[in-house]
Amino acid sequence: MEEPRDEESGIQNSRDSTKKNAQAGKTMLDAEKMAIGFLAKRAFTAVELRKKLQAKRFPPYTVESLLTDFQSRGLINDSLYAETFSRSRWSSLSWGPRRIKQALFKKGVSEADAEKGIKLVFEDDKCVARESKLGMSKISMDHLLVQASKLWLRGQDVPEETRKSRIIRWLQYRGFNWGVISFVLKKLESQNSS
């Protein structure tokens, strides 16, 4: 009776060691196929792709050499990712520079790449002094004013102080600095009084 249990445990140990050997035997080609599959679905930062591949139990040296290869071939570009992500969040969700920067940091984008991407979205080469002081181009400021105006007009039946506090919270949540917030409030109040 004891012998069959020993055989069963021997078979189980053999299966476990086979699985471990299979994991250790994952090749660079397997990692490349997996990474291309991930990148076919959406863009990833180098940090995100590293985490994905490590979760699939690829050896660290394989992951690092693959990431280096992909970066040299232009398949992973954190700078381009930062610009695309910034543009997307700005146009669809009206996120401000601080909120976008925070999200990019969580995704593993360097500060330099995040700053560069945000600057490309929010600033213009032809910035006037007022806009450069606020850190936003005229086009970006106009877009923000349109979005804030919609919120301002939705609350016409509430007191003006309540409307102001809603706009302030809305803009702060989206990551805009106080200079932008006060500029938007002044514009909305001047439009409302005329």
C-alpha cells in the first residue's frame, strides 16, 4: 500500500520539475512573440511591458535584452507614448498637466519624457506672454474654457458661489494650477455678467 503513494509523489515531483524546466526554457523568441502580441493590442511603456513579461515568468536577462532591442528598433518609445497619452487624456477627459504627469509616472514614464509630452500638448511655439505664464497655448485655453462653460451653464439655478466652487473643484481634480483656475473663473464671470 505504501509503494503506490511513493510512485504518485514521484510522478507529481516529475511534473513539477518539468514545469519549472519549461519555464526556464522560455526563449528570446517566445518573449518576442508575447511582447509583440501585447503591443498589437495597445501601446505600452517599457516599464509596463517589463512587468507583463516578468509576470509570464520570462528570465530577467531575456526581458531586459528584449526591451533594449525593441527600444532601439522604435517599437517602444516612452517619449511618443507620453505625448500620445497626454493628447488623449486632454482631448477626451480634459485632464490638466499635473494629472497627466501623475498618471504617466504611474506608468513608468521618466520625468523628462512626461514633461516633453505635456509641453507638446499644452504649449505652443507662438505662445503669447499671458499664455506662457499659465503654461497653456491659446488653443488649449479655449478648449478648457468651452468645457468649463458647459459646467458653468449647467448650474444656473444655484448661487454663484456654489458654481464657482464647483468649477474650482472640477479644475483642481483635473490637475490645473491656480493660475489657470483663476483665469478661467474670471473669464466665466465676465461672460456671465455681459
